[in-house]
Amino acid sequence: MSDFPLVFERGAAGRRAARPPVTDGASMAELLGEEALRADPPRLPEVSELDLVRHYTQLAHRQFSIDGNFYPLGSCTMKYNPKLHEDAAERFLDLHPYQDPDHAQGILALLHDLQRDLATITGMDAISLQPAAGAHGELTGILMIRAYHEANGEGEQRRVVICPDGAHGTNPATASMAGYDVVEVPTGPDGEVDIEAFEAALGPDTAAVMLTNPNTLGIFERRILRMSEAAHAVGAQLYYDGANLNAVVGRARPGDMGFDVVHLNLHKTFTTPHGGGGPGTGPVGVKAHLAPYLPVPLVAREGDRYVLDAERPRSIGRMRSFYGNVGNLVRAYAYIRTLGAEGLRRVSSMAVLNANYLRVKMKEAGFTIAFDRVNMHEFVAQPPAGMRTLDIAKALLDHGVHPMTVYFPLIVKEAMMVEPTETESLETLDAYAATLAEVLRRAEADPAYLAEAPRHTPVRRLDETTAARKPVLRHGFGDL
Amino acid sequence: MPYVPHTDDDVRRALAAIGVDDVDDLFADVPAEILDPPLDLPEPMDEVALLAHLDALAALDQQAVPTFLGGGVRRHFIPAVTPRLAMQGEFVTAYTPYQAEVAQGVLQSTFEFQTMMSELTGLPIANASMYDGASAVAEAALLAVRQTHRETVMVSRAVHPETREVLQTYLWPLDIDIEVVDLEPSLTTPVPAVGDHVAALIVQDPNHLGYLEDMPAMAAAAHAAGALLIAVVDPLALAVLREPGSYGADVAVGDGQVLGVPMQFGGPAFGFMVVTDGLLRQLPGRLVGQTSDVDGRRAFVLTLQAREQHIRRSKAKSNICSNHQLAALLATVNMAALGPTGLREMAEGTVRRAHQLAAALRAAGADVAANERFFAEFVLRTRAEGATVRRRLAKRGVRAGVPVPAEYGIGNGVTLAATELTTDADVEALLAALHDVGELGVVGTEVVA
Ligand SMILES: Cc1ncc(COP(=O)(O)O)c(C=O)c1O
């Protein structure tokens, strides 16, 4: 079997697909000086336009996607990304971030109203649209908390961020980047944070508690109001990782749960496309006492004009250049404006319905449910004894569907985290459950079945050990 | 239109299978006092109404007029084929390629991206992308601190002001000091005396005002003190300018918008980071590596993940998880479409158009800064404040003039940028508008409009 070519291995010297307008004139050496110029051109592809089209079309065909089939990755909210949103975003492509704000009143109005609507949805007082992703929003939020404690003269005292042991890796990584120590609290037998351990961990050194609710097991923390009271009683701030907001969007608000800061993953709940790994978009909302620390600039209204307000002396500063991932902010705005409050309620209601339905079906198919109880938008399952989650995931690939998130959260052995989302039909969920049952049946009948899966994918299992031991991180052009 | 397929029958069937009577029973764990608050959101719109609403907003925004704005984002040629290929549903609606067997599209194109960024910068190891240029610079500074165990970074004032603000935000909680190098009258950075407490020297080339820096001398100054040189570069400029690897930069970072990403009011584009072999283990972000599958076929996979948050948690090199993959794919397809010749023509066209613009302005009596070594943009001293000039020009249908901040000490001024897309008619329009607002010629009173 031959290798699928790299774009560098196609075409021939002298070919190309696209021609920019050409300007003649003085040479670069005359204009910039010989010493400023590079000696050799970069070795970029030289392909015709049709070569190029075939190459990236064929690569697209070697790529699984939501558009292609069911993609129930837990924690990722792989819901349908409406085509309408792509049309919406196209209306604002030619806007320069530094054009005169008086001549950008349309986009500023949109961003301003999106700030307002996201504040309403989360129950917070103010929103920054600036962060580029969930993790970036986390850093923004924890830095604001740090600035707040410092302003209160408690910067030295508060050194610790508390996360549950089920937390996503970005939570502890963020706390470290913000200069904090991390303390993990265990999960109890009901799948919720162990409340005694949690209360014992809180103290005068606690800067923040980072939670997601529902948590990474898909279980709603029923004691959230007690947790929030306990955290605030010791002067800590409560941070909401919004990755799981799809479970409650339109029906419950982090602000009402007692959270002081929240980030949203617009690429999850508000269906901006994941793009093969990004760009995400991670707006941050805060209660009024933290609003002075929001990053600059904010979109503000002054009389009948919208302005970019950068004169905020207590702000933590900028988290990135310009104002945010505006293309995605337009998509999220389109989503909220077409759904309205009722539509959002239906999103979370049907997301939770679908996840519970699939939980029941997977149990019938022979899987164990970790913390078996009514769950929210996702749940964590385990394979029958003796089988490995990785193998089942690979077998699913042969059936044309995508596996669930595997081996996360870390606190469940052989974890299979399943999140179907509200945009899937029951037929799709039935078919997935049937496929899972079929995989178990064949695995029991033939031990080689799992070991050799996948058989029908564009490539089969990869040698990841060699990839890491002898890293090849770029094409060698035959001379490296 | 919540894009939900459930019929009433479906809901009944699902509830029966679950064994509850009502969808609300599934929300029983949510404390009753916080369930279903009233939400004051606008009434929903249908597709036609939404697009009409967005058209009305877009009509308030100046687009598709002569444009001379730079400052980190520019309007460049993007062939039709680029977005058509990169924005295919398979790429747009994919997740991070964790199941490599069915994600070779994203993985291979990312490997191609890493190769292209390595070729452009002359450094061996590019990650799969960062959020933007500014946050990439901040991450590069943190990398230098980890690598050298020193707690000060030195940064030229000619690094984009917003980038320096982001650097400040990232370094503040870790108590890392920032020393700023002031500019010479030529609006370039003098070669600084780098102390042996400095982890990295950060210099942007071309700098924020458009001018070329003496990068080989910067590298020598940094290395003499055992510090790293972090070169903040314009990747399109690297089609003609000397590449960071050739002058000994340890890290090349920057923003990729100019490589084929629409301006979109400043985002999303992507950041990139390319490093020497010795810095591999300190590199933040995702990396794609080449390997083979069980049948011996070449295949690509996310690798060296022990640097990342999902494995290393609080000990990770960065908290970055989602990156800007789709924007990086736009750049990958775009560079493949243009090839080395097309990219060079764009860079050359940019330089020529910018220099022609400067000459035309001088000829018309404008006060253009003296330094001739600029890539796409340069400084124009103005009578009125920069932001005022920009607003007056906008009223005359021209987008031009990023205000020069007061910290540069040149008084009132703006930067003007040209690209290969700038036409003679655009230049005429700018000159006429500048004339109109009293910024051309030696005489003339302040025109207010
Ligand atoms: C629970 C949780 N928190 C945080 C994140 C990080 O979000 P992002 O990838 O947008 O940085 C994720 C995303 O995978 C997540 O699932």
C-alpha cells in the first residue's frame, strides 16, 4: 500500500495555483538593502490549482467530522454547526480592527449586545469577549481573581486554587500559570465532590475554587449552593468552567449557583465550529465586584455610539490582541438570536434527554455506568471486565462512527465519556447503541477482532512510541 | 430553530426508556430555587430576518473601501481556492485529532503547516498553532524563563504595544520583570546591553512602526549574555526578508493573519511558534509527528503530549488546549496555492507599493519619517492627532492611519500600510482625502470635519 502524498510531494517546480497582482519596480536589494534579504526561498509546494483542490479534498475525505457522522465526544459538545452561521460570519470579514470605531458601529453593536445576552444567560453582571478559548478564559478569570485578592491586601495570603480530582487538565494548568498552588479534592461515592473533604480543604489560603457543573462525570453537584457558601465564607472566589453549560443553558445559571467568574466555550454550547482543534472562543463573565478587573477593551455604549473602552485602570490588562475571535462571536450571536430563550431551554432539555436515553441503551448493551444515576448532558461508562476502552474505540471506527472521549476523567478506570448532544435523533442513538452491542458481541466471539481493529480506516493503528521517541515534526525534503 | 430533531413521540419514547415521566424529572438534581429563571433575551428571528438584521449591521461598517491600515492586520490577496478548500465541512466540523486513524486530514495538513512555518522561519520545530501573535510572544517569554531559569525579559518598545500589554498580563502573576528598550530617532531599536539576568530579548522585525531591525546584532547581544533571542516576525515578510534561523534566533513567533486569513475585525487568525531543537521539550501547544501504521504506511499523530495540560496538569508547559487549527489550515492551503513564487510576489508587491506610497506622499508635501528601511508600513507625522486623522479620512471613504501612541515621542502621527492589493486609484483616493483634511502641503490651516 502506498503512502498518501504530502503536498510537497505533488506538483513540479514552476507550477502554482494562484497569482497575486504583480507590481513591478525597484528590486528588494535597492529598497531594503542586500543584507536584509534571505538567501534561499522557502521550500513551499509548487502545485497546479487542480492538484491543490484534489489534495485538500482527498485530505478532507480522510477526516472524520460532525458533518460526516455521529461524534459523541464527552466534554466536547459536538453538536451540529449550522450552515447559516457561516453565512452570518461572511458579512463581517473585511473589517479591520483599527478602523475608525465610528465606522464600525454595526459590529460594535453586535458585540455589545452579545455581551449583554451572555450576561443574561450566565447570570453575571459583565462579560469580556476577548479570550480565545476555554483555557484562555480560565487564565483570564483566575488572573482577575488574583488582582481582586491583591487589591484587598490578601494577595500574599491566598496561594491555593482548589480543583476536584475529576477536573479537566486546563484547570490545574491555569492555576499554575497564574502562580497558584493546586489542591485537588476527591470525588465521593455519589459522583459529586466529597463535601467534607471540600470544606476541610477551604481555608484562609484559598484563592479560588474551580468547578464545572455538571461536573466531568455529567453529574450535577446538588450541594452547589452549600459549596458556594462555604467558599465565600473563607473569602475564596468561585470559578465556573463553562465547558458543560450545554446541560443547563437556558434553564440554570452559574451566577445563580453562586459563581463569581465564568468562562463559556462558545465552540461547545454556542456551536461555533471546532475547526479540527480550534479556534475556540472563551468569553468570561463576572459578578460586579470583579468587573473592574476585566481585560481591556470592553465594548461600551456612550450615548448613541458604541466605543472600545480601554480606560479601565484596575483591569488585568490585555489577554490577546484586539477584541476577540470576532468571526466566532458573530456565529454565536446568530445562534442566540435565532433560538431565543425558549430555544435555549429546549437545547439543554433535549441534550439531557438524549444523554440519559443513551446511558440506558449502553447499559442494556452491556456497559457499566460509573455512578449510575440520572445524569445531565453526558455520562461516563466502562467496558465489560477484561476489555479495554481503547480497543472498543478503535472497533467503533470501523463502523463509521466516532468513539466517545476515552480515558477522561482520570478518576474512572477505562473511562468512556459520552455526550450525544441535542442535535442527534433517537435513531442515531439507537444505531450507536446497536453498534456498541455488536462490537461487544464480536469481541467475545473472536479475541482478534478488537486487537486488529480498525481495519477499514484510511490508516490503521499507529506506532505512537516511535513518533515520540524519534520525533519527525516536519517534512525532510529527502535531505534531513 | 434549536436544530433539535425530537418529535413529541420521540420525547415520549425516550422518557419511557429512561423510566421518568417528564423531562423536568431529569433536572431534579438542580436546586429548585435556581431552576428556570426568567431570561430576558430578544425574541427569536428566522433565517431571513437574521440575515436582514446582520446586513443592516454590516451596512454601518466601512468595508471594501481603499484601505491603508496595518498594525498587525492587513488586507492581502486570498485566492478564491483557499477558503473553498480550507472551509470544507470535514475540516470545519472536526474536533482535535485524538483518534488518528480517522483524523489524517487534520493531522497531515498540520504536519504540512509545521513544515511550511519551519521553512519560512529557518528554524526546525513549529507547533500546530497558538491563539494569536501576542499570546504567542507571551508564551515564548515563559518558555525562555523555563529554559534559562532567569526572571527578567527585555523587550523593545517597537514590539507592538498590544503584544507588550499581553506580555505584561502573562508575566505579572509570576513576578517576572520586564525591561523595555527605548528607540532611536530612526524609530528602530538600538542594540541593548543585555545583562546576565535576562532570559530573553524580544525584538519585532519589521517593528510595530514598520521598520527593519538589525536582527543579527540583536542575536549576538542576547547570546553573549546567555539569553535567548525571540524574534517576532511577519510571516509574509519572510518570503523576502532574512529568516530568523539564519541570524541565530532561538524562537520565532508571530501572527499568521497575513498568510490568508480574513481580517474579521482582528480575529480569529492564529499565532505560531517555531524553535530550535534544544527547546523542543519546553514548547507549549500541540505537535504533530510522522510515524507509520501497523501496515507500514506513513501516518501522522499528535505527539510529545507529555508537555501538555491533559497529561501533565499543573506541571504542563502551558494551559493551552484548543489552538487556532482552522486558521492555520487556511494559511497552509494558501501557501500551497501561492507557492514560493506567489508568496514572494506578494511580499515584493507589498514592499514596492509601500515605498511608492511613501514617495507619493513626500512628493505631495507630507511629513513622512526619514527611515527608508520599511516593509509594509511607515510613519506619517500629522498635524491633527492620529485618531482624528483616521476619523476624518474614514468620513471621506478611506480606511487609513493607525495612530502612533504617545510613548514613541514623535508627536502626532499615524502608520500607513500598503500591500500588493493597493492600487494607483487607492493611492489617489488617499492623497485626495489627506489633502481634504489639511494633512498635505506645507501651508494650510487645520481643517475640521
Ligand atoms: C471541562 C473542560 N474544561 C476546559 C476545556 C478547555 O477548553 P479549550 O479547549 O477551549 O481551551 C475543555 C475542553 O476540552 C473541557 O472539556
